[in-house]
Amino acid sequence: MKIIIDTNVLISAFVFHGKAGSLLDLLLVSRHQLLTTEYIDHELKAKLEQKWPEKANTIYTLYLNLPIEHKKSVKAVVDHNLLRDQKDIQVLQDALYYDADVILSGDKDFIDADLDRPLVLSPADLYDFLI
């Protein structure tokens, strides 16, 4: 399964661990293909520097060294009315371009968007599915 990991899941996994951290641990040793994009990389770095500046460089360096494929972001051409939060449009566009099966996100707007593809699953839902 090809899974694109949204910024909020990465922050939850690295800063708070919990279910998102347990899921990331599980995914990193699985056969699933894990992806992020330039957009997610930049957003993660900015949020870490803004909210946890003392930990930002350590967390971001750790993240970059994990077996996650970092892809270029592509120009967003999907219908901007598909999602309430316009910042999610780029994540959706990249997921469609790279043919992701799942967008792993804790964003309620994203989860409730009722997209045809890819599936949008919360960390708890994907964890329960895999276990």
C-alpha cells in the first residue's frame, strides 16, 4: 500500500508519540511505501520551528533520515471545492499524482471530505486496520 503521511500525523508521532507514533513505528518496518512531499516537508519544518523551536532541528533531521520517500510537489490542479481547508489541496494533488492508496491524516476536514480516492484515514483507523 502506498501511504502519503500528512504533516499533522508526523507532528503527533514525533512530538507526542501516542497512537500516531506507534503507527509510524509499525509502518517503518512494514512493506508499505511511505511518502511525503516538498509541501509536507516545508510545512513540518515550519510548524516545528514555530511551536517547538528547541526540538525542531533534531526532529526534522530524524524525520529526513527515516525510510520515507520525499517527492517533489506538483502543481495543484484538482477542484479547490473538494476540500474546505485549501492548504489540503496540495496534499491531495500530490497524493493523486503519486497514486497513493491512502492519505494518513488526523485532519477532520480531510477525513470528512468523502473523497473517491485516495482513502483518507486517521492514524487510529489505519492502526486498527493493520493490527
